[in-house]
Amino acid sequence: MMKRTLALLLVLVMVLSLLPVGVLAEAGEYAPLAEHTNEGHICEQCETTAEWTVWDGTTAMTDGGHYVLEAGVTLSAPVALSAGTYTLCLNGQTITGSTTLFDLSGTASLIITDCTAKTEEGGYKAGTLTGATTSAVRAAEEAAFTMYDGIFTGNTNTSEATTEGGGAVNASGNAVIKLLGGQLRGNTSAKYGGAVFARNYSTVTLQNMLVTGNQSPIASALYGTGGAKYTLKDTEVSGNTGTNTDKWTNHRIVAQVHICIH
């Protein structure tokens, strides 16, 4: 009898060890699959006991916090954040907007990651941000936006104003943008910077990124002016298209990146 009980306990332990981490998570927690690892990835935070709130796009994000998607979200209006630190896990889902998805100002900080579930093909279904017509993410003043994984695709900025551009991201003031993993793919702008537009003294860092398939007449992928600063590391910028017929002094076009050097 003792041997049979011990054998049953061993079988139970083996079964539990095969379950995804998310199945074992306590209520109010969110944990990624154990297989989903990435050095320096914000998913490390998901393995903590932080309280995670399931977000459906209709409830307000207030006073910072950790949010996770369990299904796709369609926004009827931009999510405006002016203070606090917010972490949003796409969880392989899609956020669709019609104007701007996230409008950051003041001292707000938005961190997007993507702790995704494993697909039947053995890969990971990437979360996406799409559908914007006035840039998917706008960051102004002292706001900060950080992305560790996910894909910006199918976003645009339809304005030809000199203060507008970047289908995926539009940064101004002293905004700090850190794109540290993921893709900027298939975004457009009516005139400046198909994927990212940065002006004033905003700073943009791209690391471990793929920037491809974006379109704009001037600087098909990345555009900077008025003291904006770009830093690129381990990032591929290729396959972006634009005409770039304007000629300006004190500006330089480097491949598909427009950098202001005064």
C-alpha cells in the first residue's frame, strides 16, 4: 500500500512539472511559459508576484500598475496617460486603434512586453499594435515609452505638418523612447519617418529591433529633427521605401535614417 501511494505521488509530481507556468500561477498573478526566455526581457517581471490586471481596453488605467491582455482589444479613443508607470503585456494579442493608441505626456511611463503563448507550430504568436492614423504611440514632455517585444504594423500618420510623422511612434519634447526588442514593420507616414518621428530633444534607442517595410517620402523608416538623438545597436533597418526629394542643409540622410546634426 505504501509503495502504491508513493508511486501515485511521483506520477502527480511529474504531471504538475509538465504544466505551463501560467497554469500554476495564483489568482492575480501572470507568469509566462517557462520556455519563453529572453535575456534582459521584461518578462522577468512577470515571474514576480506583482498584481496583474486583465485589461480589455474599456477600463481606465489609473495610478500605474501591471496589465495583461487575454484577448484582442479595439480602442474607441486614445489611452491618455500623464503620470505613473504602467506595464502592459500583450500576451500575443492585438491592440487595434483608429487614431492614436497611447498618448503619453507629463511623467507617464509605458512599458510594453509580450510574454506570448507557444503555438502549435512551436513558435510564438507575437502581439501587435495596429490601426493608428495619428501614430500608434505619441510621447511628449517628460514621458517615456519602452518596448521589449511586440510588433508595430499597419499604423500611419496622415499629416504632412513639420511636427508630425512616424506611423508607429511620434516623440517630442524630452520624451525618452526605448525600443529594445520587436519589430517596426509596414508602417507609413504622409511625409516624415514611416516608422518613427522624433523632434525637439527627444531621444530614441533601438536595440535588437527589425525595422522593415515602412514607407514615407522623407526618411522612410526613422526621422529626427530639432536636436533629437537616435542610438541604434544590433538593429536591422532594411527594405523601407521613400523618395526623399527635399534637400536641406544641416541635415543628413544616412541610408533609411534621417538624422538632424545641428
